[in-house]
Amino acid sequence: MSNRRVVIAEIRLLLLTLLVSAGLGLLLGSLPVGLVVGLSMIMVLWTLQFRRILQWLERPETEPPEGKGVWGLIFDTIYRVQRRSEEAQFRLASALDYIQDSLASMRDAAIIVDARGKIAWANTSAEHLLDIRFPEDRGQLLQYLIRAPQFNAYYDADDYSQPLRIPPTSEGDDCLQVEISRFGEGDRLVFVRDITENYRLEQMRRDFASNVSHELRTPLTVIKGYVDTLLDLDAFADGPLRRPLMHVNEQSQRMETLLADLLWLARIESIESQKKTDVVAVPVLLDELLLELQIGWTERDIQLQVTTSASIVGDEAELHSAFSNLTINALKYSETGPVVIRWHEDTGYPTFSVTDFGVGIAPQHLPRLTERFYRVDKSRAQSITGTGLGLAIVKHVAASHQAELTVDSQLGVGSTFSLVFSQHES
Ligand code: ADP
């Protein structure tokens, strides 16, 4: 029977009961008494059914009571809703178990921290990597157990868009990478990965580049010395060997620049994670840079516009090299038109930008520009001197000064390269 019919049948039964009680009341001489008796009977019946429901709900694991008519319908409906919610709870619990099992079996440490910064859960890898034991350390402050200052600064800064790398402080220590994501109401999921292997490989690569550059410098100086001497000799003033010797001279000059850039890059990389403390007066630095460039690029119109006096906490030599690389690129990759250097706060942060009206860069090259030795147009780049390391240097200087390198460029129109500093010291 459909629910509607059951309800209609119940109403009919109620009306019939009232009718019979009214009839009996009339027969016995009082209609109200008959109605009161009828209504009381209905109330007693309902109270009994309510009691049965309450008794059953107190022990929901038992079968629902048998019931007829509308009461049977109510029992069935409650029973179905209850089953559905039990199933949903079971599914949720299985999903939670599944997620916890998969987090528990990870090689990375996974820790769930509540809104007050206390450990709510941790997997077994947290013990190997961080010495955090679960459940023993449940309720402890995570920042109390991980005492690395970089970790605490990262945790408090609340900007988790980039992972944090904690380099080893002494030989034999691990290099760790931390990633944090927020969920729920202020809870955090902290992942810590052991990247010691990658760190060592990276260090080996850096050491190799720097050692090779060092080793190549001495033979190169000797070659250059001999070529210079030979070129000065009268015997080679106009002879057929002059051109090849000039070529050797040019190439050794290029190689010298390349080695200097490689060594500089290795130095910047090696001290990237060290905290910088010098206050660099950028407007003064840019005045000096302008003078230097005007000596080498007499034909060009180089403009300097300074609209903020902001200083930067950093390394003067590194900042000079980044600004100089970007400006020299602007000069190299534009044959005519002005090159405009700006130091401003239009972005809300102290920003260095340099604009040229030169060849520009097609969008597909932009993501790869800061790779070592990446040059956009190899054949054209041949005629423009460069090592392909300039923007790699700029990227590392940016990273060690909490700055972001942005490029706005249009092919055939020109480019603006900017360094946006998120810190400043006025
Ligand atoms: P390079 O020594 O070749 O200039 P960089 O690392 O400084 O090396 O730059 C990488 C490449 O990016 C360059 O070879 C060039 O193709 C492109 N590039 C850099 N700056 C500009 C610019 N201002 N305009 C156009 N292309 C540029």
C-alpha cells in the first residue's frame, strides 16, 4: 500500500473511532463524555506506540517493533533512515582508515596538526625523520618538537605556496623538504621529505662546475698571454696568421667570461640559503651602474627613473650583477630605442625593472629563459655575445633576496624584466 493510502486509512480509522465514541456517548446520554472517552483511547494507543519507538531508539541495533498502519510506516521509515546513516558512517570510517593507512605507509613523514598547533596524528616515518612518536606525542606542540628556526619561521609565516628546504647543519645530517597544507578549521597537514640524496647530487654538480672552472682558468690565462704576445709581434701584424690569432683571442675572451659567470653562479648558489644582513641603497647602486654602462654603450640612450628611496637587505655585489645582467640584456637585444631602468613601488613592493624596445621574446620561450645556457634564437644569438648564464644568475639572486623575476615581453615590440622584492628596508 502506498504511504498516502496508509495515511488516509489511518485518518478514516480515527474518524470512525470518534464517530463510534460519539454514538456511544449519545446512547449513554452524553456526547462530550463519549468523545472524551474516544479521544482518551486514541491518546493511550499513541502513547503506547511512542513508548515502543523510544524503547527501540534507545537500542537501535535491535529489530524495529512490529506495527500496523501509519505506525508500521513510521517504524519502517525510521529504520531505513537509520540504516542509510549507518552505511554512510561505515563508508566514511573506511575512507578515513584507507587514507590513514596510505599516509601511514608513506616514506615521507605526514603529521596532522590541529588549529592550536598540537599534533593530532603522525605516521611512522615521522619517527625516523623527525623523532616524533605517535601516539606518545599526541597533543604536543609541533613547533616544540621540530626546533629548526627555518621551520618555525615558515610555519608561522602562513605562506605555504613554496615548499621549505632545510639544509643539513652538520656533516651526516639530512636535508629535509617541508610542505604544509591547510584544511578544516585551521588544521594543517605537514609533509616532510628526506631529499638528502638530491641535495648531495646538486652539491656535487655545483662543486664540479666550480672546480672545472677554476682548473680551466690557469691554462686559459696562459693561452691568452701567448696570443696577446704573438699579436703584438711585428711578424704577425699583417701576416696570414693574424686572422686566426684574432679568432683565438676572441674565443679565449668568451671562454674567460663564461668561466667567470660559472664561478659567480656557483658562489651565489652556495650562499643562497645564508641570511643576508647588509642594507643596500639601491638608488646609489643604480647611479653607479648607469655610469658604468654609459662608458661601454656610448651610442645608446639609457634612462634611469628612481621614484622610491627604498633600500634592500641583501648582498650588494649580487644585486649589482642581477641589475647589470638585465640591463645589458636589454641593450644587447634591442638595436635602437631607449632602455629605461626604473626603481619604483608601483607594485606595492620595491621593484627594479628594465624596459627595452627590441626583439622581444615569443611566449613559448618564457618558461625556459632562466635555464643555464638557454638562448632563444641560437643562430641570432651567435652574433650577440653572451654565455646563456645571465638570467640563471638573476634567478638565483632573486631567490636569495626573496624577489620574484617577472617578464613581460612581446615579439618584435620589446620586453620588460622586473625584480619585485617582497622585503625592504627604507
Ligand atoms: P645571454 O648571455 O644569451 O644573454 P641570458 O641568460 O642573459 O643569456 O638570456 C637568455 C636568453 O634570453 C638570451 O639568449 C635571449 O635570447 C633572451 N633574452 C634575455 N633578455 C632579453 C631581452 N631583453 N630581449 C629579448 N630577449 C632576451
